Amino acid sequence: MNQHERIQADDRSAASADMPVAAATVTDRVWDALLAARSSGTARASTVWSAGERAAWELYAPLLGQGDRPFVFAQIGQSLDGRVATVDGDAADVSGTEGLKHLHRCRALADCVIVGANTAIQDNPRLTVRLVKGDNPARVVIDPRGRLGDDAALMTGERCLVVQACERERPPGVETLKVASSADGLDPVSIVTGLIERGFRRVMIEGGGITIGHFMDADLVDRLHVGISPLIIGAGPPGLTTNPVSLLAQAKRPRAHVYGLGGDIVIDCDLKA
Ligand SMILES: NC(=O)c1ccc[n+]([C@@H]2O[C@H](COP(=O)([O-])OP(=O)(O)OC[C@H]3O[C@@H](n4cnc5c(N)ncnc54)[C@H](OP(=O)(O)O)[C@@H]3O)[C@@H](O)[C@H]2O)c1
């Protein structure tokens, strides 16, 4: 083996040691155990589960957080080329069937789900749990300038809260959280603090990339799930938009585990390790 081959082999073994890929099998008994742990606050895996079921537990149980401590996680589903939608705004099926179920599982484990104004306007999402068993989270939209219409789907049904910097009135029953705007936008710390004060402990940020980036740049995200689906879109909004670095040595390199979910993979990043 020459030096180049040796380095490649070392790289491969280092990568596989750091990032083993585990196929996650989310059976009813694992999902029921996760929902029970969500309610009781005590999370425990069963010793009789298969390797795939244990992998599923390891993927989702960290999203429950620890004790009463507030916990913030983000999830984004993107293509091989890092896009979350087409240029024309088609975003419905970037993730595969299991990837979409993954998104709904994440919602079911959260107390509230945040989206940015672009996502709320372009996709008009309901942000409910429909593909798996579980309760709907409260919906939160960050709409600093009041661009979102009162007929937005997320404003009907479950609890809804709009984070805004403007004075805009919202429909009856929709709560507002006023946060001052600066050159950097709305302060993510004030947003999370306001949500915690309103009783939300597990906060999920669903996107898009600009919104997740604001929270990541403020170092507020505990866990990040990046789902990757094997399709190539060519252009369109990127998965994550964070402060850039000029040298790769300055890049964030979170501790990560890779899980297979049907035809998609999910990279589970612990941003606080
Ligand atoms: N595949 C997926 O998992 C997934 C998930 C969600 C969304 N998406 C896609 O993502 C695209 C939209 O993403 P995007 O990155 O362009 O936009 P976005 O994150 O949905 O929304 C960004 C906007 O939200 C407001 N905002 C959010 N956080 C803020 C903060 N801290 N301070 C100030 N303003 C804040 C701003 O609104 P103003 O400009 O009004 O000030 C900002 O321009 C859509 O195509 C959608 O389909 C994909």
C-alpha cells in the first residue's frame, strides 16, 4: 500500500469509526415507547428490541432533552445538492416517504414548531402530525414585518403564535410575541426565552434554512437533523444558511451519527457535544 492509499484507508476507518451508518426501524413498539417517554419524562430502551429498533430509539430519544431543561432542535430535509425546494417553490416531496414520516415524528416529539415567514407564505404548511401517531405541536411563525396573511393554514386549529417586530393585529386566538428588530434581525435568544415563558420546553425549528441559521448562529440549537434524499434539484433555496467561515479549519464539525430511514439518510448532529 502506498502512502496515498494508506491515508485514504486511514480516512475511511476514521470516518466509519466516527460515523457508523445504522438502519433505523421505527416499529410501533419503539414509537409507543418514545411517546410514553415524552409524556413521563423517563426514557428507556428495551433490551429485546432488534438492532434497527435500537437505532430508531437512539435517533429520536435525544430529541426529548433532559429533565426540565429547555431543548431546541432543528430538522431540514434536503436533496443531494443541498436544496430544500425548486426555484419555483416546489417543496412538497424533497424527502422520501420515510423522510416525511421522520419530519412528522419530530413534530410529534416537540411542544412547538417554528417556521420562517418565507416557508409559511410559500408552502402554507399546517405543521400538524398526520403521518404518525402523536399530538400536534403548537405552531410558531417568525413574521417580523407582518407579511403573512390571516388565512394562513397554520393559524387555524391548534395553538398558534406569531413572532413579530411590527404592530400588526392577528386573527382572534392567535397569540403574538413582540421582539425588537435590529440589523441582525430578531434576537433568537429573545424568541426562545419568550417561548419558554409561554410553557414550551421542546422547541423544534423546521425551517427554512434562513430561520434555522439565525438560531444556529446564536448557538441555540442543541441537536440538528439533516435528512438527505437521493435527488438532484440543481438550484433553489439551500438547506442551511449560517454565518460563513473563510477556512475549513473554522467550520463547525459537530459529533454526528448517520441513520438510514428507507431511501433517505438522516445525519443527527449533536451541536453541544
Ligand atoms: N425541506 C425542508 O425540510 C423544508 C422545511 C422548511 C422550509 N423549506 C423550504 O424553504 C424555503 C424557505 O426557506 P428560506 O430559508 O428562504 O426562508 P424561511 O427560513 O422560511 O423564512 C425566512 C424569513 O423568516 C423571517 N425570519 C426568520 N427568523 C428570523 C430572525 N431571527 N430575524 C428576522 N427575521 C427572521 C424573515 O422574514 P422577513 O423577510 O419577512 O423579515 C426571513 O426572511 C421554502 O422553499 C420552503 O419550501 C423546506
